[in-house]
Amino acid sequence: MTPFTERVIGIIRSIPEGKVMTYGQIARLAGSPRGARQVVRILHAMGSKYKLPWHRVVNAKGEIAIADDEGAELQSFLLQAEGVRVSADRLVSLEQYQAAMEENA
């Protein structure tokens, strides 16, 4: 496993309940500001294996980015169960719910 992958996994694990982070935010914190797509791949490939709170990761606009309706509904349900308000168009207020994490996380 690469150091970047290890950092991404650690950052995702550290997202507090009731908060979200963006793919790009995670990539920056892990040391690769342009690595948002790699974060997507890591989350997809390793989310289950490492029991990552995948539902706490949204895109840069605060949108649930899962394309299939079933997955998007599950993410919305899990976020709402943690107290995160998700709008009808699957948006989360980053201003209200984005986790503020240090650059050396």
C-alpha cells in the first residue's frame, strides 16, 4: 500500500460522525492536491475492507456523487441518521457540515 493510500484511509477514518469531507479535501490533506479521483478509487476499492465511513465523503459542491439511486439513497440515509441535513437534490451544506481538519492529519 502506498503512503498516499495509507494517509487517505487514515483521514477518512477520522471524519467525525455528523461531518463530511470532500474528495479534494482528503487528497490535499493526504499530500496530493490534484488526487481527488484517486481518493474515489481508494474509497471504492478499500471502503469495505477497511470499514471506512464512505458515506461521509461528498464532492466539492457538497453533492452525493454516487450515480446509482440505491447507493445515493443509502448515503443520504446514513448521513441523515448522523444528523446531517441532505436536501431533496442530494446536497449537503459544506458550510455547516464540512469537517475542518489540519493539513498534517
